[in-house]
Amino acid sequence: MAKPFRCLTVFGTRPEAIKMAPLVLELRACSELETLVCVTAQHREMLDQVLELFGIVPDFDLDVMQHGQTLTGITTRALAGLDNVLAQVCPDLVFVHGDTTTTFVGALAAFYRQIPVGHVEAGLRSGRKYAPYPEELNRKLTGVLTDLHFAPTASARRNLLAENVTPAGIFVTGNTVIDALRYTVRENYRFTREELNSLPVEKRLVVVEVHRRENLGEPLEAICRALRRLVLEHTDIFMVFPVHKNPAVREPIIRHLRGLERVLLLEPLDVNDFHNLMHKATLLLTDSGGIQEEAPSLGRPVVVLREVTERPEAVEAGTVAIAGVQEEGIVTLVTRLLRDAMLYKRMAAAVNPYGDGQASARILAAVRWHFGLCRERPEDFAAARQSG
Ligand code: UD1
Ligand code: UDP
């Protein structure tokens, strides 16, 4: 029998896939909704790793990725492809996630066909047009096109209210990335990447991931110089660095860090390996957004290699610290954390400002309410501090 409502989820990069996968599984389990998946494949290998792990076979694959792709190139290829898909599928609701080019284009394509948009991870703001670039504007533009805003936290909700979004359209759900951790993190996990099963146990594990466009050029050079100094100065650390596929990111990292003792440069890890590596780490150094949300719930301190963050909750909770992108500032902060046991212990307290693992269930409840399939509007997620 045909299901009464049809949803189309649209995503294209690694983080969107990780954060949409639990929602796709939740929506698919609902007997009243038909759920289709369209990937733009703005990322290829890094997207496919996630799809395979969660057993998701897309109904549509636009395969837009090109090496050295420009923002305009992704935008035009994805917009044309998505319009065809929307014409074929005629969904009742289109889900997009976060702040990538795929996110904005997915919302725009749906708007052009007057189809309602649900924005997962809505309301994050740095307040700076070019930090992060182009994500801050992607999420603002997506917000304007959105009907159902799934804000991960109360602070994201406040950002939306400050932009005059109708309160009835905002649902505080927690972040679906915390749902994803429930699928991946295991005690006694055995890594698929064999080298990770024999890391030196006597060393402190420092995991690094950097890739942001606004860090390309001098900021990334400075980050690499700082990492090199840290590894040479602290002989008790072992650095594992899965390097993003972007060639503009890879070149300086390889130039500064390849061949150093106690540094393991790897291809991007599948999300099972990466989450379990984070779980084993002493410290995470990153400009990634998702990692800032996952690590606090695993009780792992994060040093953010950016000037600002749109994720203030974990900074307020004390588990995330912003180092900036100057060599000296990064070395100073990381050195303090490695030497000051009290400071480290304070930062390593597990907190869950970003979710309780039920975000996808709340989003489904909100969608059912929106379609008139239930009478009760779901309750908002409220973060509680946990000791760990
Ligand atoms: C994109 C998002 C960014 C997100 C990041 C997550 C935009 C503008 N940027 O940035 O918000 O934080 O993904 O990782 O939407 N590449 C591959 N294989 C892959 C993936 C990428 O070879 O599986 C290479 C390609 O050469 C590609 C380049 O990386 O041209 C850049 O990819 P792109 O999606 O444009 O930018 P990211 O920096 O990955
Ligand atoms: N991640 C992964 N493999 C890696 C590095 C990161 O699976 O080698 C995961 C990480 O756990 C997080 C997500 O990728 O869930 C973050 O994606 P990314 O850093 O590419 O983008 P951002 O979150 O900054 O948009």
C-alpha cells in the first residue's frame, strides 16, 4: 500500500552523511513515510565510506564531484541535477543538513518547486560572514528557505529567533551526530585500519583533523608548523592524522609532517575507525565542526584550530578551547594541556550539550506532527551536564 507522505533527504559530503544516516534509518522505519535518498556526491570516496557503513543505497546519485571543484561549479551541477530529481519524486518534504554547498542548493532547489524544507542542524552561527567560509552564509541562506528548523541546541534556537524565524517552526532536537556515535563506538573495538591496532600504548595519542577552506594558505602552514614543533618537543605523544582528500589540504600537511617520528599520516578513516580512535585519544586538534560535537560526549578535550566557533556550548562547558591559527598560540595552548594535569582533567569531563542520542527520533516526531499524523508536538531536547 502506498505510504501517505514522501520525504527526500539530500546530502553530499562526509559530515552530512554521518549526521543524516541515523535520520534516514529512523525515517525509513516509519510506516507512514516513504523515504528516498538523493546524494549530490559533492564528496565521493569520503561519502561512499559512510553510505556503506550505514547500509544506505541512494535512490539518486548526482555524482557531481570534480577535483579542484569551485563553489560555483558544485552549485550549478547540483542545482540542475536536483531539479530533475525533484520533478521526478515530487516529495512532500525535503531534508537538508548543516551548511555545505549541497545544503544550500538542496534548499534552493526545493524552494524553486515550492516544496517545504526541513533543515537539520539549523541555527548555528559564528556571526562572521567569512568564518567559516562559505558555511556561515550557507546556513543563513538555508535558514531563509526553511520551513521546519531542527535546531540541535537551545542556543541555536535563540540564533534563529534573533533572525525572526517563527517559533512554531523551530524544534530543539539535539544533534544527530550523537545518535551516530551509538552505532559506532565500542569497547574492545578492533580497527579495520591495521596500524591502529598497534599504536604505542606508552605514548599519549593526539588525533588531528584539519580541512577548512578558510584555513587554506598561511593558516594551514602555521598549523602544520605548530604540529611539527609539538611532536618534536613532546616525545611522549604519538600523533595520528587522517588527511582529508582535498589536494590543497594534503600538500602542506605532507610537506611539513611526512617522515616525522611518532606521526602517522593516513587516508581518511571510515567513521567506525575514526570514532573509536577519538575514544582512545588523549587530545583532539581540529578545525572540524563534527569533531567538536562528538568529542565532549566521549570525554575528550578538543583544541579548535580556528579563530571562532559556531559551537559555543562545549566551550562554555569547558571541554573545547579555541587556539586560533597562529603557530605560537597553538603550541602554547597544547603544551599547557599536555603539562597541566588539573587543567587536562577539567577539560576531559564528559558533557553532552549536543544530544542524548535521540535527535533523529525527535525529528521524526516533529515531522509526523507537521503532517498531522499525531496530535502532540514533541518536547524540546534539554541538555544536562554529566560527569564522566
Ligand atoms: C566540504 C564542505 C565543508 C565541510 C567539508 C567536510 C562546502 C563548500 N564545503 O569541504 O563545509 O566541512 O566538506 O569534509 O560545501 N575530495 C576527494 N574525495 C572526496 C572528497 C573530497 O577527492 O571524497 C577532494 C576533491 O578534489 C574536491 C576537494 O576535495 O574537489 C574539495 O571538496 P569540497 O567538497 O569542494 O570541499 P571540502 O573542503 O571537502
Ligand atoms: N571523520 C571520519 N573520518 C576521518 C575524520 C573525520 O569519519 O578520518 C568524521 C568525524 O568523526 C565527524 C565528521 O567526519 O563525524 C566530520 O566531518 P568533517 O570534519 O569532514 O566536516 P565538518 O564536521 O567540519 O563539516
